[in-house]
Amino acid sequence: MIRIYNTLTRQKQEFRPIKQGKISMYVCGPTVYDVPHIGHARSAYSFDVIRRYFEHSGYEVNFIRNVTDVDDKIIKKAAAELDEIGENLTSGRLRTRARDVASRYLKVYHNEMDVLGIKPPTSEPKATENIEQMIKFIELLIEKGYAYAVGANVYFSVEKFPEYGKLSNRDREQMLQGVRVEHDKQKEYPLDFALWKEAKEHEPAWKSPWGMGRPGWHIECSVMSTNLLGPRFDIHGGGLDLIFPHHENEIAQAEACTGERFANYWIHNGLLTVNGEKMSKSLGNYVTISDFLEKYGDPDLLKIAFLMSHYRSPMDYSDEKIDSARSAKDRIMIFFEKAERAGREYEASPGSEADIEAVGRAQWTVNELQERFTEAMDDDFNTSQALSVIFEGVKTGNDHLADPDKSPSEKAQMAKAISNYVLRFADILGLSLNPVKVDQDESKMIEELIARREEARKNRDFKSADRIREELAERGVTVEDTPKGPVWRKS
């Protein structure tokens, strides 16, 4: 039984899909005006893990992630680029440039999601491809009395929707405090929000019954989600910062238009800070995905750092956290190498036929790990607890390998069984756990350094041994000493 914390009800609830065995899921995607940063990565990865776990649990997931490809930020970026090259903001130039900006940064986003190993959505609708449907949706809201036009602008009438505020759990007075100062005089009520915006000179615009203009930000998600998933679907997700006003407005528009409950479960991931501060270019702590990959190279390190915190919790990114993630992955990879060695040694000199009891004990151990992993993930996708189950498996495997009373058969069977389950768990969490390939010359050099270190330790020259270990660490080589000699891997 999977239990999900539902932002709408502010409690954990047993997940019950609308259609048995199928899940309809919509997650707010990128506004494509700049390169994605690690905050975008956390959100994308959180919902990727949720989707993967649903699929592992036997569900068929229809996963929709939209693209906002027309927006104030995109237009502003396009105008800045034209200004930089000395071109005028003529109607055609700005509109063409805005399309170029959106297309260019969407390609960057796709590429970086691929590098991170984030699965592509089932469908990825773009705002600009759904303008006609948005216009029809707005017309229906006007017809039902939930919206009104002022010139070429159209606004949603919040006072006509009594349940406004139910997602964010805010009353009208709280919400009004933030808008009174900047109240648009065209609105009948300060909280009313734009469904359609009158076109400004040279900006991207489309024909509508109210004049040339473009959709407001909130309307696109209501329209595209209901178009692809129906008026009522299972899960709507996004970052915690989208609860108000974006998701609150989505609910109001969709339920006013269709007369049905919009999404049954609302899932929101926590926000990310860097060294205790909000990420900002002005503070110099703005970390893009490409920045991270250039510095660390391994997407698994970022993912493991994310997994260490519950998806709903805030997370502070730091070099120390990534170092912890690297150490965690090294523990897994070194166990894999020791397990592989145990298998090779047993095959080379088995001594006796495989012990049936050893196979049974190995299966019992991994079944227990599977149950505990499932229990953690069923509890609102508790990845930090699920990750700890993986490391308990690694510890159990290491303990068996180091136990002199265990037969070669039992060591090999247990190590193989736990390795297979760790890989399976890792796949559910979207981790690749691929070892770094080392060429023959580098491998020979590493082996020589390790041999020198072993000689220094044998001679009780621990100062030289520590110095060699530090040199290996600088080369990205992690060494673990075992009863049968050192085991190393390149990270």
C-alpha cells in the first residue's frame, strides 16, 4: 500500500488510482529561457524516482511534463540578446528571437536530463502548440461567469470560486496582503489573475476574440493537463514554490470550467539552497547542472545527495554533501568488486558443490531487504530510508565476505544475491552505478602505487603508506583494505 502526503489534504493518504493499474500524472516542467540549475534537477529527479517506483510497483504511468515556451522571461531574454547584437526590437525580430530562445534552451534542458538519466515524459506539450485550446477554455469560463474581459485582457474572478485557497491553506486576507500594493486597476478584485494578456508592441501574440495577445502562465497547465489526462486525474506535481499562486490558480480554473475535482493527489518537492543561502547569480552560488557535471563528472553523486533528504524536505547543497555522496557510492562499488572477486575465487576452486542452505540464507536475506526497501518507498517515497536499506545490504555482504567461518560457497552466494538486489534497488532510484573505466597503463600505475603502499605498511613505514594513499586519493582512487588484500576503484 503506497501512502502519499497530499498537499491538498495536508496528510498522508493511501494511494488509490482512478483506473486500476494505471496512473495519470502531470508535473510542471521548465520555462525555457536559461540553462537548468541543480534546483531544476532536484525537482525533475524527485518525480522521476516517484514515477520509477510506481512502474516498479506494476502501474502503467502516463507521465505528462509541460514546457512553457512563451513567457515574460523568454521575451525579456530575447530582447536582451537582440540589444546585445545591436538589433532593433521590430515585431518580426523579437518574435523570431523569442522562439529561438525557447527552442535553444529546451534542447539544453533535454540534453541535461538525458545526462542525468531522467526518463523522458510520456508526452511533453508546449504552450505555443495549445493556444487554440486555451482560447476555447477561456471562452467557456466567461460563458459560465467565472471570467471577464477588459479590453483585450481576460481575468479569472476569484470571488466566484469559493474554494480558492484550499491548496495553499490561506485565507483571502493573507493572500490580499501580497497584492494590494501592486493592484491592477483593471481587475474587479485584487486576487483576480490573468487568463489572457493583451499584446505589447513587437511581442509574440495570437488572435483571439478579445484581440491580439497571449495566454497567462496559469491557464496553460489547466488546459494541457485536462486535454491529455481528462478533467480529473490522479497526481499533479511540482515544486513547493508553485503551490501559490500557480497551482492554486490551476485548481480554480480547471474546476470552474469542468465542474469536476481537478487532481486527486498533489505532490510538491522541497526547495534547494546552496551553503545555507538561496541560490542566486548575484551571490555567486548559482550552480547549473553543467557546472556540477564539469566539477564532479558523475550524475550519481548529485542523485545520491538528493536521495539523502526526503523529497518534501528542504535541502542544502554543499561540497561536503557531494563528498558524502561520493563516499557512499564508493562503498557500494567496492562491495561489487569484492563480490565479483568472491565469485571468481569460488568458481576457480569451489572445494564442494554449492551449499543449498547457503542459497536459501542468501535468498532470505535479500527478501528481507526487499521488504524493508518497499516499506520505505511505500511511506511517501522515503528515499533516505530506502537508501539506508541499500547500505545495510552492502554491510551484510561485506560482513559475510570477511567472516572466516563462512564457506566460499556461502560467501559467493550471499555476495551475488545482495549485489543483484542492490543493482535492482539502484535502478528503481535511477542510479547507474557504472564503474569508471581505467585504461591498462593507468591501472598498472595504480597497482604499482598500491604495491608500494603495501610494502611500506609491511615495513611499518606508515608515514610513507599514508602519503601514497593520499596520492591515490588525489588521482580519484579509493582503496579499502581487506583480509585478502587491498581493493580499489577509480571515482
